[in-house]
Amino acid sequence: MPDTVLSHLALRFAEHPENLATEALGFILGRSHEARTALAALARQLGFDCPNDLAYQTQVSGDGGARPDLVGTGSDGRVRVVLEAKFWAGLTEAQPVTYLASLRVTGGLLVATV
């Protein structure tokens, strides 16, 4: 992991540093039009028609107790993007399957960083 201010503080003061990093990413996406536009552009490069105006929330509880790190919801209320940001841990067996099943209904995109 790079030696940055955020990583230093997360490891030193947070009981769950991954949650702190996820909240920081959610904060940035919630307040930066440029960050949301860049994420949407990346999704489009991957072949997903992603709107620029998604509203991002962190750790939203879903079906079957799933709680993805970040969820991007369109103005129509449909979940369009699920981000699972793994900074210090890998995906569990259930995570990708549960998230993909929920996105099958909305036609969304799952992005997992490991």
C-alpha cells in the first residue's frame, strides 16, 4: 500500500480501515462532479452505458443482507453501479454472486477492486 496521509491515518486510528477508505471515496463521489463523470467515462470504456448523474451512497443494505461498499443510483431510483472497493481484503464467495444477481434486474455494472 502506498504511504499516503489517508492510508497512514486509516491504519493508525480506524478500527476498520477499509470502511474509512470507502467513506472517503463516497465523500469524493458525492461532492465531485468531475469524479462521477470520470467513473462514468471508465464504465463506458468497459461497454456499460453509465449516466454521469448517479447519486452514490456507502454501505447500503440490500437483498439477503448484502452491503456493498458503494452504490450508484440513477434519477429513476434504479441501482446502476455497485462498487466493492477491497483495500485490505478480498471478495467473499457470496459478494460477487449476490451483487450480480441484484444487478441482473436493474441492468447495472459491478466494479470490484482488489
